[in-house]
Amino acid sequence: MADKIIPPALRIWLVFLFLFLLLGYEVVPSILLGAIAGFAGGTIHAWWITPGGEPTTTLELPAPLRQLNPRRLPLGNFFRRGRTQRLPRARR
């Protein structure tokens, strides 16, 4: 994962370093704020390019949980919106 974070983080750090210097900040705060921005930007970039997607396997509930009737549980239907089962969406 570090090989996905470090190159864009260095580029972003340099951009923010020069921007803070152009805005009139001192050298040390510019370096520190640029490093924070570079690390955050590199992490977001690595997350963005990492492939994800919809899970290929379905989760099977254990037998004791399948036997429970949600209508008989206290507040069983309180948090349900509809009758359909909600599945997680794929990350894009």
C-alpha cells in the first residue's frame, strides 16, 4: 500500500509547500502543513485507485439466527423500512 501512497503524497506535499510559501507562511509551518496535506492526499489517492467491488459471496446466517422471527423480538419491526432485504452497494 505504501507504493501507492508515497509518490502522489510527495507531489501533493511539494505543491502545498510552495503554495504555503507563496501565501507568506514561514518555512517550518509550510513544510509541516504540506506534509499533512501530502499524506492525506496520498492516502485518498491510494484508496481511490484500489480496486473494490461487490462481494462475490453471500453471508449465510447461522441456524439459530435464521429460526428467529423478527416480529416476535422486542422492537423487531421498529427499525425496518420495508419488506425487502437491504444489501450493501458496491464501492466505486
